[in-house]
Amino acid sequence: MVHVLYIDDDEGLARLLKRALAAEDITLEHALDGRQGMALLKANAFDAIALDHNLISETGLDLIPEILAIEGAPPIIYVTGSEDARVAVSALKAGAVDYVWKDVDGHYRELLSQSIKSALIQRRHVLEREEQRRAIEAAKERAELLLAEVNHRVANSLALIASLASFQASAVSDEAAKTALNEMKARIIAIAGIHRRLYTSTDVRFVDLDAYLNNLGEELVAVLGNEGQSAIKVFADENIRLPTDRAISLAVIVTELVTNAFKYAYPIDQTGDIRVFLRRLNDTQLSLVVEDDGIGWNGSDTPKGSGLGTRIITAMARGLEGTFRYEAGGRGTRASLDFAL
């Protein structure tokens, strides 16, 4: 049975309407005015409200805001004997879901029954959509928590691998092997830093590069530094964010370039800075620059090492669809990468 509250100051019409709707499995509870209607509404659960326009000391338009202020208020069907369309329009604008014109022949009773059923179907659809929205939001929240946990565990696992590489480096006597292990440790730390950022972020899809690059610089100094010979200085524009996979590619490039600078930029008896710049070129392009004031290398000479770092940089730059180059002229080495945001 559908339970409806009918607010109308005409008791005779209310009795007729009650008998007519009973045949449609709709029970009607009648209130003579707004005060009585609001009292019934707060004390009982109704599926819908049929609200007459002309009441004893007010109009139905006066009651609509008060009804809708109640949490979970049922749908309102406005009933009016006025042929002025502005009354119906005002009711709909105020929050009624439908209106019925009260004709003298009583046909409105059948129309009201149809309107009530239609309003209930519409309300059911709204509630179902709301339930689906809540379910989707809950699933999204669970997925984000799970992803944060995955990133946490990945970061911890990578940190463990980096520690193992460090132990291995300390256990070998061959300097080339020791250097290779330390370089691998730096690469692992760069990627672990991304995952650490992700599990503490409110949006696991993106990495804030300003904070990340500054933290990466500090970690690389700890891994590669030799008694403070070189210092890494990061200059990054604020609010630059990249999707996770692109941020990892950029982090690996920075790590390789900084590692090369630590190894080759300055003679043993000389100190100097290694500077990392990340700038916006425009709304769609970014520029990464890693430079030093050392002995200089233009990228065309034979690599001093194995060349693995160069191959890694080339592969990562290709993944970013960027243009990588060593810039000639000036002091030291200057490597730049322009790529899409």
C-alpha cells in the first residue's frame, strides 16, 4: 500500500479522494492546514504528499520549503484549482515534482493517482542512482586505499633491494663493481621515492615533482656523495605534476645525469654544484636541465664509462616523447630535455 498525506482545507473533497484512491491501493491521511500537515509528516512515514494550493491561512507554496527542509522528505504533487499556469510553474520551481489541476468534474482524482505512482517510480530511480553513486565512491575509496598499500609495499621492497645493493657494494673490492652497484642503488632509490610519494599522496595518479625532486637530490647526495665534494641544488616550478609512469621516467633521467655529474664533472680536488632545473616552457611543455660547472662534456665524445647511462637516458626520453641534448658552449656540462606535460 502507498501511504499519502493530503493537505487540503476541504474535508468533503478529501473524503471523496480517499475513497477513489483506495481502489488504487493508496491510503490517504488528511490534514486541514499546514500546521496539522507538518505535525503528521514529522510523526509518520509517507510515500508522497498531495498539497492543495488554497489553504485556510496560507497557500501550498508557503509550505513547500518547510516540507523539503525535512530530511528524506517525500515527493510533493501540487494540487490547484487555479487555471493560472503561473501557480503550477511556481510550485515546480519551488520543488514539487508534479502538479494536478483540480477540475470541477473530479477527473483530477484519477490524474492524481497516476501522478503519485509516477512520482514514486521517479523517486525510486533517484534513490537507486544515489545508492549506485555511493557504491562507486566506496569502491573507489577501497581501490585507492589498496593502491596506496601496494605503493607502500613496493617502496619498502625497493628500499630493501637498495640496502642489499649497498651491502654488496661494501663487500666487493673491485672499484668498478662497487661503482656499478652504487649506481644501481641510486636508480632503485629514485623509483622507490616515486612510490613513497604515491602512498602518502591524496591522488595516486600523479606525482608532485617539486617536492619529489628536492627529496631525490638529498637521497642521491647520500648515496653518491664523497665527503661533500658536490652539492645538488634543485630549482623546480611549483605545482608541476606528472602521471606516475612519466614521473618515473623523468626520475631515472635525473638520476643518470646527476650520477654522471658526480662521477665526471669535477676533479678530485675541486668542489662544485650540480643544478637541476624543471621549468614550464608553456602550458603544454616542460624543460628539464641538469648542469654543472665542471670540466665539461658535449655529448659527442666517447663516454667515459660503459655508456649504459646514456642508453638509459635515451630510452627514458623516448618514452616521454622528449628531445634530449647536450648544449655546447658555456662552462661545464649542460644537458636538457624538453617534453610534453
